Amino acid sequence: MKVFINLKEWDFPNGTKFIDVVDIIREAKKNEPMIKTIREKTGKANIILFALNGRVVQPQEYESLEIKEGDNIRWFHPYAGG
């Protein structure tokens, strides 16, 4: 199935959980300078914020949500623009 992550089209198998997408993004972004700096300063490992179809998703929801065809997933740096 096709979903959009920050406007880029991705293919995932049916039944993919939101946490699977979160893990892919965290792994891909873990070495970005901004992420590394914030992690070092705050000690927090999970500092990227996620939205699904325009709604911010709380960390406790990651495992229970299943993504669907056409979903729009966005991720944000926590201090963007600050």
C-alpha cells in the first residue's frame, strides 16, 4: 500500500503498524546534527514528533495504530523554528 511520509510516497505491506514507520524514520534521522545535539543536551532518545493525517500522534498510540492506504505521515524536529 502507498502512504506519504513528508510528501514522499512509500510502499508498505498491509497491516503495517505506525510504530514500524516511526522506527524507520528514527533510524534514518538518528545521525542528523540537530537530532544528535538535542539528544546530547536533553538526554532524550525519542525527540521527533509525528503526525498522522494532520493529527499529532502521542507515543503511547504508536503501537496500536495501523497505517492505511493514502495516509499522510509527517515528522517534525521538536525545536524547528525556535
